[in-house]
Amino acid sequence: MPLQLGEKVQLRITQNFSVVPHTQNYIRMH
């Protein structure tokens, strides 16, 4: 179970890091 929870946390972190650059680029574009 702990491994699954860790994987979910990593997925959330990777999603957050993947979303931030897109938002920054979007702000720079506009």
C-alpha cells in the first residue's frame, strides 16, 4: 500500500511540474 500511495504522490508532483511550465509559457505568450 505505501508504494502505491508514493506512486500517486509522484504522479501528482510530476503533473504539477508539467502544468507549471505550460502556465508560465502561456503567461509569456500573452
